[in-house]
Amino acid sequence: MKANAPTKVTLIASIILAVIALIANFVAIPVISGYAFFIMCGAFVVLLLGCLLKGK
């Protein structure tokens, strides 16, 4: 499998998810703070899929 550069939308979505997870880890956000680890994992999965799948 050949790795490609992620599209701008995929990269921005991954960064937004990662920032939300970091903020939720340090600041008590009622719904999100309990899932900060899983949100961060989701950000990395989005970035991984953006690199592995062929974009337009």
C-alpha cells in the first residue's frame, strides 16, 4: 500500500479532533472529557485513512 499526502479537509478534521481531545483532557467538559482518549484515537484514524486511501 502506497502512502499519499492527506487532503486539506482530512488534515484539518484530524487537527480539530486532536485539539478538542487535548482541551477535553485538561478542562472538564461534561460530555467530551470522558471520551478524550477515544477522540484522539479517532483523530489519528482519520489522519491514517487520509494517508492510506487515495484522495482526489
